[in-house]
Amino acid sequence: MYEDLCPAFISFCPDIKGNSLQIRKFNDKHNHERTKESFSFLPQQRQLSNDAKETAKHLLSLRADRKLVWQNLTQITGKNVILKDLSNLQRTTVKGDSLKKCIDFIKEKNADATILKDDNDNFKGLFVQTPAMKGTMAAFPEFLAIDATYRLLNIGIPLFLIIVEDGSCQSEIVAICLLVTEDKENFEWFLNTFKSKNSSWINTKCIMTDKDLSERDVIRSLFSDANLIICIFHVMKIFCREITCEKMSITSIQRKKCLEILQQLVYSRTDNEFENLCNILKDTGYTKVYAYFEKNWLHIKDEWSLNEEYLRGSFLNTTNNRLESINSKLKQVVRKNSSLEDFIESLFVIINSLEIERDYKAVYKFQKRSITTYESASDERKFIEHLTHEPARMVIKQIYSKKS
């Protein structure tokens, strides 16, 4: 009963024939309180049946609230289950980091898995692509967005995603890759593997990344004809991080002025406007700020300033919000610091979910008949009849902006 030095005990021994047990000694004098409630909390009394355990494991695997699972179990079993019991059950469902099991699982899903290993047979990377991803890449190769997300795996390696924009302006994943290290050699392997499995890469016109993404030079060399641009949200985020009072030896008011000029540089549409703003920044006399800008940003202005060159092939995408949205959905399903096996299984849950939602939206839009007031011979009506809904809406918006 967990009480120290409690004298109560029962001693048994087999009978002469060995068919049953007999009580040899018995002492029912306890040195603590004995109640039905305290008895019900003993581990052996809280023990669940196999069916109850499987029910609990299933609910926990679906991320059900533990308190609601606890309430369900106590009502069904009548036992005083505690939250610690659920935690112990949950630990038994955690899977390991077996690469072989992951590859077998991926192949069961009819997906392609390519592994990168070093000379000592150490795991360095895993590239995954489903048949649906290949088909999507073949159909919509013009615009790619590449980004990494972190802290999903307990082994601390990042997940890279490549997405495209389809004919309905929806985001679709076309490649997934895990890289142990983000060095040039591994990143080059990732992109070369992607190219080898998708011949339509040659039609890629624009690639968006984060400036912090390692090895942008690798992308330039492997996609030499594509327009390489940076998400402007990350551009402003980097400006705010690097242009500080401490680093640049400026006051808070001066910092605010510099950030305002830099923001105007991001949104400048012409070379003349950009050049005038550069001169304004230089004339402020904040030498450290301008030196930082000149060294890190001026020579790649077409990659982050919203001029015609930036927008070439971008489908008017200026931020990586598409990838951020998918990363957010991933983190809703994939537990932080998951094992490799749990991560792969959860990854395919979100992949299948996104593909079904995409297919539903596509079918719904094709089945739904648009009601329009435009004349049959009008330009607007022709665009509506020949384009999918979202592109048609954008074109009509441009027509009206020109007219006004």
C-alpha cells in the first residue's frame, strides 16, 4: 500500500497435494487509513483492459484533448484513470527513427524515395515525390517557391518544400526533401534530384526563396534561365533585424527613417524611382546603413525590388505566403520534434488532405456555372469563358484599372 513499515501481510504456501494455496500467516493490522477511494487509485486497480487501451491510443493518436479522453475512459470503465496513465499510453505509441521502415512506408504509398548517403553509409538526405506531385509539376512548372521549415523532427534536420501555383491559383507541393546539413553539396543534390525526376523544370521561369536560404548560387547555376527573386516579407524582416541602433550607431528616430526609405525601395517600380531613393538613403549620412545596403542589397536589386524584372514570371507573387500557409498546416498535423517514422506518416496525412481539397475545389469550379452580366461579345466575357475563375478575375481587374 506504499506506506512505510506497514505490518499488514498475508503469507501463502501450497497444500499437501499441491493443488491450492493455504494461508500460513495473516496480519490485518495497518498503520494507515484504508478507504475504498484510496484503494481505487492503486496502479493495479487503474489498469485498463486491452480494448480500453486501444481506444485511448487511437484517440490520442488523433490529437484528442487528453482531458476529454480521460473523461471518456472513466465513464466507460468506471476506473479512476489519471492523466499520467494517458501519458504512459501515449509513449507506447511513439515510433522510432528507422529509415528502412520509412522507405517501406513511402513505397506503400506508391511514392518515389531517393536517399543520399556519404561514403561511410551515413544518412544525409531524403527526397520524396508522389505521382500526383510529378503530374502537377509537369502541368505547372513556370513558378516555383522553395523554403525550409524547422523543429519538426527530433533529429533536428530541416524539411524543404517546393511548391507551384496551379491554373486555379492554388498552391501545390511538388517535392519534399530532408537534408541533414544545408551545405552546398547536399542542396545541389536536392535540386539535381528534383530536375532528374521532372523534365519540365526546363520551363521554370521564376523561383522565389528566402534570402537567408543557403546556396542561392546553387539555384542560379542549376536554373540559369529562371528569374530568382526574394520574398519581400523576408526582405523587410531582414532589414528590421540588421538595421538596429546598436549595429548601425544610429538613434531610434534615424532607424525609423532608414527603414521607411528601405521600404520605399522595396516597392519602387522604376529604375529612376529606385535610384532617387538610393541617393536619399546615401544623403542621410548614416554611413554604416548605406555601406550595409550597398554591400548586401544594391547589386541584387532586381531580386527584391518590385520592378518589372522582379515580376517577370512570378504570377504576381511577391511573398512566400503560399509556403508559410502550407508550413502552418504541416505543424498542425506533425508534432514538434517527431521521430522520423511518425513524421513521415503525419507528412502523408497532410499531403493526402491537401490533394483531396485541391481536387474538390477544381471539380467544384468546373461544375459551377458562372453567372455574368457581361455581353457575349465583350472582352470580359471571352476571358471568363477561356480562363479559370481566379485568372479571369485578375485579368478583368487589370482591364478595369486600365480603363480608369
